[in-house]
Amino acid sequence: MRHYLATAFRMPTWTDTTDGDPEHTAPAANPPAEPSAVTAEPEERERAVEADRAVEAGRSAGTGPSAEAGPSAKAGRSAESGSAVGAVERSYFGAGTMGTPHRDSELRRTFPAFPARGSGGTGEPFAGTWWGNAWVGALERGALDAKRLARGRGYADQGQVDAITVTPGLVLAYVRGSRPRPYRVQVRVRTLEDADWERFLDAAADRPGHIAALLDKELPQSLANCGVPLLPGPGDLVPRCGCPDSGHPCKHAAALCYQTARLLDADPFVLLLLRGRGEKELLDVLSRRSAARAARAASERQPRTLPGVRAADALAPRGLPPLPPPLPVPPHPEQPPVYPSAPGGPDPFALDQLATDAAARAHTLLATGRDPVGELSLWQDAVRLAAARPGSGLTAATRTLYAALADATGRTPADLARAVAAWRQGGEAGLTVLEEPWDPPAGRFDRARPLLLAADLPAFRPWRNRLTHPRGHVQLRLGRDGLWYAYESEPGREDWWPRGTPDSDPVGALTGLALPDDL
């Protein structure tokens, strides 16, 4: 108490420091670069500034207790200069600041002065976030004199705003103007009612992203627009300054408002503190509400009983209506569409061939219930596709088809042409007779030679399932299906090609080739 009485009427200067009472020290010459949460005491500063004003009034009148109090004040400062609190404050805030970090609390935060920075252009935003610029916009739209705003912005850019103290509804700082003595400046805003806080907390806890953004020092626009007047509007900022300027706001108050926008950039919880709630209290409430909402959501997601029927009912015999009769099978498959020819595209002839074959197989499967082609090998299917090509003779289109199919199966076009002839003669069985010699059992094969001799034909040479004419130009082959297949070749060349129609009688199989006299 003696210390406060001794220093109550002393004017602050730029060179003197008051270790025991940091509120009366001069502003820092080199403040820190980044704002950090510290403390202050607006009521103590209020009393100190009122005392300074009383001293000035007494000096102007030639009276006052300043002369008497001066030695006591010096003695008080000298007695308190070695205190630990003053040493900590000077090491953090600098020797010439008015910040009081030792008085910090949940609802009181003091931030060191911002350093000077280069002034931006006329149209350049002052703040770096949308909510900081919203604060600046509320200041500029409610100002009455643009020139005072420009001077205040210059003060802020030059770092002439001392440590800033933020409490619910109040921003307080000392601002250095053109005179040596700094001015005490405060800006007031309305705090939120309890009903407004309930709406804000409900909106923040409703979406986990809101809480994550606040923890990341971000203020989502969806949260700021939740129906609660979180950001000020024009006229919501009420400045007050100790200078004789009656402007609204004066340049000192404008400087404090601009620097407050930089505080909001770094930490949106400063805005929430101005509206009446501290950071720790808000995070505790949001944590409890988020946990309660998660518990309710988990209880609502409990597995429900699935709908079903009793097992006895499901297994009980019951009559089912008869299935409707199937639709009649079309008489024949439809023709495929005409495929255009495009450079670099698929061959339209090959597409037509594949589409036609697919339609025929589908029609057979629909009519008979089985696919006769489903178990064929790749070579057998290639022979079948080539044999299905209408016409006789190797035209240009047929040669192209044969070349593609032969290349796909690793055969030559001549092999494919011979196999096609065998397929056309007897289908899959005819192709087997062409490619697979076998040893037939005694019986039908042994009776064939006497039948040929009885028809005045020469004696055929037997080999496995084959009987060959002595002159080597006609051959009969017995298939596993019991039919005889006739083949022809140039004499002495062993170049056998299927000819005629298969028959169960060897003489009948030769009848279609030539007359018996020629054989």
C-alpha cells in the first residue's frame, strides 16, 4: 500500500521503469515479434491514469502533491526494483512495457506489443484472416473520419501500441502518439448473454469439425454464422481514449482496434474472451457436450431386431402356383446389324461373323437346352467358325478369315481348309476321322474288304482304321461313330481330302465319288 501511495502521482516517462508496478513503466522500445498470453489489471491502470491526470491538473495550477510525493515515489521504486516479479516481466516484455503478466487469469489475457511492420497499400487488407478483417470492417464502417483511421493504422504499423490486455467486453492498451506521454485507450464490446452462449456451444458441438478448427486456431464461417452475434458490426465497437481528441474513434483508439485484429488472427479465442468466456471454460464445455452427443449417437445405433418369419412357418408345406409357360422359341435367329468400317477399328466382317454365330448358338440353346459348341477345343471351334462361312472357294474375305483363325490356333491356312472340308463332311466326328487314326475292333472293319471285292472293286490295303485303293487315289476311313468316310488324293502323294457323304456301307461311301468301273 505504501508503494502504491508513493507512486500514485508520478507521470510515466520513456526512460524510467517501475519494477514493482509494471503498469506504470514506459512502452517497450523493442517488443517481441509474436503475441503470447500474459496478464494485466485494467482497474489498477484506471486508478493510475486518473492519478496522473490529477497530477497534471495540479501542476498546471501550480499546486498538487507531486513535489511531496516525488521523493517517496523514487524511494518506493528503489525499494521494489529487485523484486522477482519485475525481473520476470522485464525478461519477457522488455524493460519499457506496461504489461503485467503476473496477473493473468482465465478471463484476463495480456499480449506483448507487436513489432513495427511495413505499411500496406491502400486497398490491402490489414488482417490475415477473414474474422480479423471482419473486425477491421466493423471499425471502418462505424468510423466518422477516414483520416483518423489512416493515422491509427499508421500507428499500428509503426508498433506504437503497447501490450494489449483483453478481458470480457474490454480491450485495453497504452498508445504512443505525437506527445511523449502515451495515452490510455480502451475499446468496449457487448458480451453475450447465456442464451447466446447456449446456441453457440450447441452449434460448435454439433459438428466435430468445428471443435477441431477452434483447436487449430481457426474460426469456421459456418460457426460464426450460427445466429449468435459473435463478430461485431458497425457501431458495436465503443472506443475511449485519454487524449483530448473527440473523434469517433480517435487515431489512438483506431490503432488499438487494428492491433486487436492481429490478435484475432493469431487466436480466435481472443474474440470469444471479449464476448465473455475464457478458452479453458469453453473447451471443457465443448468436450463434455461432444462426449454426450457421441454417447447418444452410439445408443441410437444399437442393433435392432431384424424382420423375419418363424422357422416353423418357413418350413411348413404350402402350395405354390404353377410357373407360367415359357414363351415360344423364335423360328430362327435374327440377322445382326451392319457394322461400319472405321480406320484402326475392328474388322466389320469378323464382327458380323461372331455376332451371327452367337445368335445361332443362343437360338440352339433356347430351343434344345444345350450348347453343342460349349465343349469344343480352340481348334475345333475355329474349324467350326470357318466351316460356317457360306460359299465355296477361297475368296478374299474367306482368305482373310482363314488367315486370322489359323494364326490364332497356330496352324496354317491349308490345314484349316482341309479341316473345314472334314467338318462339312461329318462335323466334329468327321474332324476326328481326319486327325486321329485308331484301331477298330474285329467285325465291321473286317467285313468291309469282302464287300468291296463283291462290288468288283480291287483289294484295298488295310492300315489301322483305313482302307486304301491299290492305286493310292481313294481311301476309306472308319469313324468311331460306325460310318465310313471317303477321301481322295493325287496318286502317290498322300494328300488326302475328305470327299462325299459318310455312309454305314463302304461301297455306298464310294458311290458318290465315281463309277465302280473307274475305281
